[in-house]
Amino acid sequence: MKKIDEYRWELPPTEKMRVKAIIYTDEKMLSRIQKENAVQQLKNVASLPGIVKTALAMPDIHWGYGFPIGGVAAFAIEEGVISPGGIGYDINCGMRLLRTNLRLADIQTRLSDLIRELFRDIPAGVGSEGKLHLKTQDLLEVLSDGAEWALKHGFGNEGDLGRIEEGGKMTSADPEKVSQRAKERGRGQLGTLGAGNHFLEIQVVDKIYDEARARDWGIFPGQILVMIHTGSRGLGYQVCDDYIEVLQSAVKKYGIEIADRQLVCAPVNSPEGKNYFQAMSAAANFAFANRQIIAHWVREAFSRVLKKNISEIGMETVYDIAHNIGKLENHLVDGQRRQLLVHRKGATRAFPGQPIIIPGTMGTNSYLLVGTERAMEETFGSTCHGAGRVMSRTQALKTIRGETLKKNLENRGILVAAESLKTLAEETPEAYKNVDEVVTVCAGAGISCLVSRMKPVGVIKG
């Protein structure tokens, strides 16, 4: 592994690698990364047909299914492939950030009431179902129209759509490419957080790095923000599962050599590849609608508890962005602009001037960043997505009990509501990398720039 500079490390092409690999990290985190299988997974990705320029890993890289989590790879449309392992099981798992006109003093005495109302209104937990049980036609429209469907049915306002990646709708979606099993799994889960690392968090802005950018986005010191982290729930998981099975046959059919059976894929332009992309897009739309509905219920809960109207609270979407997705994008390659299929798995789009939402873990900082031209040049417009796990859930359960973690957080002024104390323990901050170090690498490498830092005051977990 060759050191390029303080924040970049290169793996030159060896064995069957078609392109080099670049890991964005510092020396402190590199030693842990090298002990994991994630580096080998990155080399495996670099060996896939049609990969362009570089296989990339963000500083939150860790082992995943097929691709490492924190992995980015772009493929030529003509000779490249699409792989579910490069997008992930939770399709369009992503973030939404809501701003307010409120300061901590405005909610301090009502914080416990807010947490209780939000926990009641927004179901969380494994297999959780929400207040919406969609009819077949409604579900098909959600898969086609994403956040537009939510808006049409009274969830949110017109200002939201302009602040969502893709406008909250991937036009490549085809609900007919989504299995009946996947549809049934998603039917009752719209408007729910789910479990695992998904959360809803009330935060306070405690540091501004870029005053002009923060002002443009309506961010100020001491401000209350709300961060939502969830995705496509059981529907997206089932879409991934269904197409992994389909693409196992496609690998044989098209004679594709893969270094790991978890890298099953199909040519981008093949019937199997197109079907998966359209189904993945439909699942992404489900996730966009999911976060839109949750954001609406957050607004209603704040209004009800604080006895203020929503416009007075000033709760507006800063941005909504995916970090498990495949996108058709135009990028400069060898001086020519080409359309590529970009896989981002545990990585966030970072186009110039675009907000980037980076969550920490319970009890740690979260960040708002902005995309850069350098990201477009080096990473297909991508940056990190969060802290990145360093400890399995089984290991985490051995380090702390959920009751103890909840009490520790509350002693620090962070109120917690959780469907499962076991899940709470699995998500202990010690199970993750230091998010401060992760964003420092991204900012130091110039692939995103810091705008503000936030600290949690209230957390809802599945």
C-alpha cells in the first residue's frame, strides 16, 4: 500500500485488479482497516468488468456484503456491471436533516414530552409497522413517485422536494420489477424507522465552520435540528435478496468472473441488470417517501407539544440524501464526459455546493458538510456516510448493557427512547469509529468541507 499523502493511500493493480484502489484514511485508522477483510473486498471490486478509473473507499470503510461498506465504484454502461453488493440490502438508507427557528432553551423543559410524542408517532423496531397500511394502487404509486406521492397525500410541503436528492423520485423505477413478497413486506412499513443503526435525533448546533454557507442554509449556533436516518425497510431488503438470487444465474450466463460469490452482478445493459436497476430505483422511491412522511410527523409532534404552528417553528428540510444507492451520472473520464453507473454503499453523494449529512452515534457529534469540485474529480462526487462500525453487534453486547448505556447517556443530558434495550447496546458509540476523525479525513482530503457540528440532546432508536 503506497502513501500518496496524509489522507490518501493507494493499492496499485495486482493480481486480477483492473484498476487501482484508493483508501481515504489517516495512519491511525489505517492500521485497523488493514486488519479487516475490507481491503481485500476493495481489491475484489477493482477486478469487476467495466470498472472505471479507481475503486474507492471512504474513511468509514468496514467489511460488508460483497463491497466494503464505505465503498464507491463507477462502471461503464457498455461493458460494466451492476451489483447488489455495491448498493446494499437497505436500498436508499439515507439521511434527512430538518432545521428549526428554535434554540435549546425553547424546548428544554418539553424535551421529554417531545421524545415521548415522537416515539409514539413514529414506530421503530424490527419488523415495525406504521399507521399507514397501503392499498395495492397506493403502494405502486409510492414505488413510482417516491416523495411526490407523500406530498400529494398531505405529508409535507412543496419546498421539501427541491431539497431531496433526485427531487425525491428516481424516474427509472418500475414497480413491476419488484416482487410480490417485497411489496407485502413494505405494505405496512411506510412511516417507520426500523431497527439497527436507524434513529431519529434532536440535536443542537454547537459549532459553525463555514458561516456564509451555514447562513445560506438557515443554520445558526445553538439551533435545534432534527436528523432522521432510515431507508426502504423490509421492501428494500427483499429486493436485494431477490436479485442476488437472479444475478447468481446471470454471472454464469454472461461468463463473468468474480473474486467473491457475494459480488454477483450482471451487465448494466442486460435484461437482468436493467430489471435490478429498475427495482432498486423503486425501493429507493419507497425510502424517499418514508423519510418524507416521518419528517411530516416530526413537524406535527413539535407543533403539538410546543403549541406553536409549524411555520412559527420554521421546521424546513435542509436536505435529504441517500448513502446506499446506484445512480446513472455523468462524470469526466480521461478528459471526456461519460455516463457511468455509480455504486455508493455506505457513501454519500458530494456534488459541489450540495449539503452532506453525516451522522455520528448516540452520544457523539454529527456533522453538516458541503460537496466540492475535488470530489467530482477524484471520487465521482462522493464522500463518507458516517462513523463506520469497528465492533460486531455480538461484541458490542459483551461490552455494555442497554440499561447502563441509557442511564449513561441521560446523565450527560441526552434523553433516549428505544424499542429494544438490546438494540441500544448493539449501537453503543464504542462500536463505531470516531466520527470526528472520519470527517477530518474527508475535509483534509478536500472531498467535502465542514459547515457545522451538532450534538444530540434526544434520541429515538429502534
